[in-house]
Amino acid sequence: MSVKHNITAITLCTTFMLLLAGCQSRIKTLPSTPSSSVQNERQAAETENTQLQQCRDELDALKSVEATQYGINKAEFDRLMGGAAKYAAVRNKVNNGTQDTVDALYRYKVNRLCAEIKQSLLKSLSDRAESIK
């Protein structure tokens, strides 16, 4: 396995653990959680993990289409994942309110960055298609 794949695997695992930890904190606070709620939380975490992998794939695709934008987005992606990993290391030491707030902040930042990556890829691909005459 290459270094790139190891980093991707670590990043995905860290983010997935962060998402699951968020789900677990909500599960712990519920007095009697029906199994369907637990299953819904797990499905939501799996969906977010799938979306993160799709984001990573789109970022990789951007590399061959628009190298400059790829570099910008890659640096931001790595910075964001590094911050998430550091947060995951201390997450259990803060109260539930802080966890909910910071979890939401990371979800927002990841979603926003992934939307920017998707938009950059779409624009680059459509610009190429338009230039073909």
C-alpha cells in the first residue's frame, strides 16, 4: 500500500471515528434509545463517510484537470483533516455541548470544502468541454 493510500485511509478512519464519536455522544445522552435510532445514527455516519470518500475522489480527479486549484484545495483538505485528528484526540475531555458545537463546525467546514471541490471540478471539466469545437 502506498503512502498516499495510507494517508487517505488514516484520514478516512479519523473522520469516521469523529463522526461515530458524535453519534455515540448523542446515544449516551438518550435515556432509552430504540434500536432504530441507533441504526439511523450509524447510517448517517456511514453516509457522511461515503460523502467524504467521494470528496476525496473528486479532489484526486481535480489534480489532473486543474493542478493549481487542486493544490489549493488539497492544502485546505489536509489542514482540515489534521485539525479534525487533533480535535478527535481531545474530544472526550470536553463536555457534550462543546462536542456538539465543534462537531457541527467540522461537519460544516468539510461540507463547504467538498462543495468547493465539486464546483471547481465541474467548472474545469465544463470549460474543457466548451473549448472543444
